[in-house]
Amino acid sequence: MHQVDEQSRSGTSQPQSRPRILHIGGPIKHNPELYDQIAEEFNLIRPELAELERNAFMQSLKDRRWGDFDAIMRPFWNTGGEMGQWDRELIPLLPSSVKCWPNSDKVLVDATLLKRLKKGSRLVNIARGGLVDEKALVDALESGHIFAADVLNYLDRNNLATARLGSFEKDIGLHGTQYNTVINLFFVGYILTQIPTNMILDKVRPSLFLPAVMVCWATVSAATGAVHSYSGILALRFILGFVEAPFFPGALFLFSSWYTKKELAVRISVLYAAGQMTGAFGGLLGSAIMSGMNGVAGLPAWRWLFIIEGVATVPVAVAAMFILPDYPSTTKWLSEQERNLAILRVAEEANVEDRHSDTSAFGGLKMAFTDPILYIIWMMQLGLNTAAAFTNLFRRWSKLLATTLLLSAPPYVFAAILGICNSFHSDKTRERYLHVVWPQIFCSIGFIISAVALKTAARYTSTFMMMSIYGSFGCILSWVSTSLPRPSAKRAGAYAVVNADSNFASIYASYFYPAEQGPRYWQANVANVAFSMACIGMALLLRFVLQRCNRLLDRAAESADPTEAEQVASKWQISPDYSYTL
């Protein structure tokens, strides 16, 4: 049997004063002075020779035969070489307690350094003295630029409603339902483009692709200030949807390439909250431009609105080229040690590295479309988006823009805070189902109150309850990453399909609220309750499906046939050791 420290033999789990080191280098008898020295500082775990055979060693890691340990000495096989291809399989199998793994047994692990590492830190490359703090790495990724870009994305998309408060419709010559057609044509371009552009993003550098997209939509938005006809505004709105489409699903995919299960949902919620704050306060900027720029250079205020908000995106896009990360293995402004840790973080959870060259774009998209889980999540998100269309009513609260902004801002702020808090708790507990369900129940109560109440106080209170629908948003979209995790091309396609197809709701749900049915809009509110219940039903179905997948994986792992687990896992393009998040 393998040699372990006395505390491990006794089976106790008391805190140890010395770090435990798994040593898989040369026999101790060849280096007595060396091992006399490290024996004073560490509790050594010495596997037997048979346990150092590659497959046996990996199986021992899977079975947790040596329990928790703090570091590995010499994690390679009889080659004397550097850490290489083999580590793509080793690293995801390491227990979470491991803080470091030297790439040479000629370098001693510093016991003092190992003990003072903060939680979440790992000593990635002892030979080069690289110390990487995981929290610092995560913080370095959050420059705020992607959130600022999301704000500008929503501003340039929604400024048409503010322009309508000026002479926009009169100057362009819109009448009847033409304004609604202009609004809806944006979503046609928006839906058509998301899938192909996310396929491209999986193969190119996000730090170049996303800023290029930003410059494109800034140009189109600014050009809208020069439009003079109905056909012109139709063309520009379609193109705007076309060039804005890659950003949000691209940001979701980029997040899923960097953040773990315990970090992803809250980041998605913060990204979405940035857009919600645009809904809450973006009109203030628009109204300031509309009131202060009318007649400047002989142009009506609405033209300046498009020009200014479009041009404002360009410097943010240029800065993003230097600040946004690419993928963990390709981000140049990270050190080698930081890249190693970034790769490890996402590889640990999926038990396989996230390699973007393994699968073609169309191959990944085919995998996504043939996985039933994709359609469950899509229907879940479609139900949420349909019910959430009630926010179109906010603009009808008052003929005065200032009054409308003052009334609508608090519900938006409430929704943003609720979404972030709910996603934070979901990440912390690594649970998605209940965190999707309870906001839908709460908002359904709000829809019922809105359908039956006529008093202003009750109806305004119900608005806050209805806005809780957004509490599920980050949890659903993070469920995409953990339910369709690999390969990266499949995950990219899944994010694009879910986001694009659920936006069909933006086209048809706007017709749920004819003015003659106000103020209760009871038909729409009843429909909203039904869509929220459908969202809950899809969440329950997804939980059942994922539970079944986990049971099949566990059963295959316990089988006497070593190939059964691989066969089961290969159907879903995952590692046999993967566990779906419920």
C-alpha cells in the first residue's frame, strides 16, 4: 500500500500542522538528504510503484484514494520533461484542496509560502516562482468595460422611444403602425445574426471581435441622425439589429469561458442589470439632449440624440480592444501562471479543458440542436421574455417624460438588485432550479393584482412584484453553460440559440397590450401568469432530466465495464466525471 502520514492512516480529519504533499518523483533512497529535509516540513504521501502507472494513478485521483492534499511534487511520468499534454487530463482530477504543483522535483515546495496562501490561491509554477491569487485574477477580469458596453448597447437600441418625444415621426413622415414596424424590424436583424456571429466568436479573439461590433453599431446609430425617409429608417433599424446582435450572446459566451459555476450567474445578472439601469435612467440622458440640443446647427434634437449616443460608443470600443480578455489560454496581458490558473479553473468543473479548436463551428451547432436540453432552456427563457413584455406599459403612465422616468426607475432598480442577490445565492449554493422558480411565483402574484386592482397604490406595488420576473434571468442563462458545457462550439451555439429565439417574444408580446384594454389589461396579465407557469414547468423538467443524467453517469462509473462511463458521457459531449448543476 502507499505510504501516508500517521493522521491519514488513523482516518481522522483533524487539522494538520504540516501540509500534505503527494510525491510521485524518484524513490526516496536516491535523495536521502533531500527527503530528510522535506520530511521535517511536510507529511509525504508516497504511492506504491504500481499506483504510479498512468491509468492507475488517474483512477486513484478519481477515487480520492489519498484524500485531500496540498501539493504535488513532479507531476509527470519518467520523461524528466516539463508539464505537458498529460496535464490536460491530470489537472481537472486534482482535489480542490490542492494549492500548488511544481513542475520539477529539483525545486522544494516552500512550506511557509504554502501555509500563507490565501483561500483561492494556487502556486502554479514553483520552478519559476509564480504565485497566483485566484481572487485577484477574477478581479482583474472585471474592468467594467463590458458592462459599460452593454449600457451603450441598450442606449443605442432604445433611443428611438426618446426621439419619438420630439419631431422624429413628423420629420420622417411616419403614420399609422409604421412606428411599430420600425421597432419590430430591429429584432428581425437581431434574431437572424446571433447564431452565426457566436459561431465566429468561438474561433476568433473576443478582444477584437466585440469592439469591432461596437464600432459598427455606433456608426449605424450615428447615421440614423441623417435619415429622412421611412424606407431609410427601416433599413437602418434592421442593420442596427444586425450589428448589435453579436454583443450580448457573445458576452455570455465569454463569461462562460472564464467564470466557474459559483461565479457565473451573478456576473450575468450584473451584465443584465446594466441594461436595466439604462431603462431606468437612460431617458434622463436622452431628455437632456432633447431639451438642450434642439436647433443647434439647424438640426432637430432627435438627430443630435442619435449622433451623440452613437459617437459616445467609439472611445469605449477602442479602449475595449486593450482591456477585454480573450480566452484563458490566449489572453496576452496575463502572465503564464495566470493563464494556467484560468485554464485550470474552468477545466476543474467540466473535467476537461475548454479547447476552441477541437470542434468546428457547424459541428458544435449540430451538437447543440440535437441536445433536448437546449429546447427546454429555450422554452424557459421564452416564457420569461414573453411575460416580461409588460414593461412596455411604463411609457403610458404619464404624458410627461419626467413623471414616467420617476415612476419607472424604482421598479427597475429593485429588479436589478433582486436579480443580483438571487444569482449570488444561486452561485453560492450551486443550485439553479429553486432560484428560477420563486421569482416566477412572486411575479405571478403581481400579475394577478395588476389584473384585478384599480387603485394606484396597489397597481404600483404590483409593478415591483412583476419586476421580480428578472430575478430568474441570470440563473437561467448560467444554466446554459453548466447543462451544455462542452465543447466550446456547442456552448457558443446554445447561448446564441437561447438568446436569439427567446427574443421572438419582443415581436409578438408587444401586441398583448392594446390601449382599449387598459388599465388592467387582464387578458395580458392572465397570459403572463401562464407564461411564468410555463417557465416553472420547463425548470422542473430540466431538473428532472439533469437528475436522470447524473444518475446514469453515477451508475456507469460503478459499472465493471470501464468503457461504459465513456459511452454514456460521449452522448452529451462531457467527461464521465462531470456532474450537472440542478
